[in-house]
Amino acid sequence: MKAAEAWNGPVGRHWADHPDRYDAMLAPFDAALFDAAAIGVDDRVLDIGCGSGGTSRAAARLARRGRVTGVDISEALVARARALTDPARDGDVTFELGDAQLHLFERGGYDVVISRGGVMFFADHVAAFTHIGGALRAGGRLAFVCPRPSPPDGEESRALTLLASMVGGDHAVDTSVARSMVSLSDPERTGSVLEAAGFEDVTALPVTAATRWGADAADAVDFFVSRTQGPPVTDGTHAAMADVFRPYETPEGVLLRAGVWVVSARRPC
């Protein structure tokens, strides 16, 4: 299954049905993303792969005299983003359904492009970033988050690998999505891609944070299983999976440390 089909299929529907879950998981990286983006009060912001719109609404609070456009390939997620956004509360935020690799952007119409994990899924990264770069004004900024390879003994890698082995192949996450998730995990390759796309001043900052998987171990298992495809797990398997999450229970929920790259670049003046 191609990534576009997944995001307009079970993967996209799951994200649209659980926006609070995914925002809680990814929000620990928002501060670093917005630091890199340096959004000003008058900026015009483009959010690539905006999902249910959490980052778009956060950007609008920073660009309170500007405007924000969120773009996503998933019809379910764009619908959810629109439903969750209140213009009176969130400001000038709009959402468009489209593939950012081909979408008709206003040329030079934005000061900043951001993305919290939406840029890994492009079929041709150089062509996609070249196209997105055309939407930026001269000197405009690009900032995005993408996964960093997790060491085998890292909390997230260790726990998720063990959990995946317990549920078996019928519960496998869509492979096209899994492959795309690591497509920009090598910062040297990412730098080469962005330079080939016409960007300069490329930097990749490693950021580690605790991602929230659930209120407690049992809740985290329910969420983990709901993200996969397959029949319900047995009570015994559910209990064993909860034991995997249990060491990571805290008063704030089940927290697994994970790493990302916060990549920033600039369109030449």
C-alpha cells in the first residue's frame, strides 16, 4: 500500500479518530520545532502534513497578525482539523486537502514552512522540497521534525520491538508508512536533499523527549493495539504487553523517551 493510500485509509482514519493521543505523543517536540521556525507575529505560515491541525493552531497563536495554511493528503485529517478549529479562538487558520509534492501553492506566498513529521512520506524528496521552496519568499525559513534512529537499547525501540513481537504479523503496521518514517533519518542525506532543492544554511538538531503512550500501562496497550491491523489480542497477551509498558508508568502517564531531528533551512535571498 502506498503512503497516500494509507493516509486515506486506516492510518489516516486512526489519526483522525485519536487527535488528542497523537498530539500528546508529539507535543514534547513542539518547542524545538517552533524555536527553529522563529515565527513572527505577521508571518504567513505553511504547515505541511498538518494532520488534525494542532501545529497549525499553535503557529497561528504565534503569527497572530499573519495567517496559517495547513495542507494534508488525508481527507479524514483535514476534516478533523477543520472541525477542531475555531476562527474566533484560533485566528486565521485554514486547511486544504492536497499532496504537498504537487499542490498549487502561491509562489513566494509564505514566510515560514513548518512540518511536524509530514515530510518523510514524499516519493521524491528533492522534487517535493523544490516545489515547497517555491512557496517561500526569498529568505523564508523551513523547519521540520523527523524521526532520529533509535538505538536498539533505547526505551522506545526496546519496548516497541518487544510489543510488536508479542502481537505477531497480523497486527503489523503498514509497511509503506514504516519505511517512509525513516526516509530522512540520516542528517547528511537530508542536508544533501535540501541543498539539491535549493535551500541553504541547513542544520539538524538532535532532540530527545518523553512521548506519552497512555494514561497507564493497560491504556497504552489499548492504544498500541488499535494502531495495528489484526484481531483483538487475548487477555493473556494484553496483560503481558502491559508488563512491557509498566516500567515506564509515571504520574503523567506512560512515557517512552524518543529522539528526533529538528531540521531547519533557509531559501536564499
